[in-house]
Amino acid sequence: MKTFCRGIAEVRHKDTGTVYRIGSNRLEWNRVSSEERSMGYELEYEGEVDHPALGTLTWTVWEYSVGAQNYLEFDLGGHEIVKNFDYGLEQSPD
């Protein structure tokens, strides 16, 4: 499995109301944790961007058990999502 992120996210600033557009190519994805659980490993991947006006924004994908997308989450530091990326896990080519 590998992470994918497509499209453009739109995020509204919590104080000013300004909507910022963020291209999916701005996120840097990394595996940030792995933990052995009852059905195998749970892997956590995080895509992050440091935006000049919004600060650090993160999108997270969990894989559990291996080969299955389990959960999606994002943390925008209190800002509001207007439109989200299409993101998650997909089969990597053999």
C-alpha cells in the first residue's frame, strides 16, 4: 500500500475568514509510527504542510491490518475545511 493525495484543499482561516487553496503536491508524506496489534501491524502515515498564514496542517491515514485502510483524519489547527483532498491508501504497482 502507498499513500495518495489528489486535488486541492480549501481551508478557511479561523480568525480572518480568508480561504486558502492548498495543492496536494505541497504535502510531504511520511510513515510516522507502527505498532503491533492483535491482527498485525498498525501503520500511521502523515502528510504535512507548513502554510505561511495557517501554520502546520496535517492529514493522517492509518493502515490496519496491513493492506487495509482503517481511518482518515486531519488537523487544521482550529481552521475550517471548506473542501478536502481526495486522500488515503491505494495498492502500489507490483
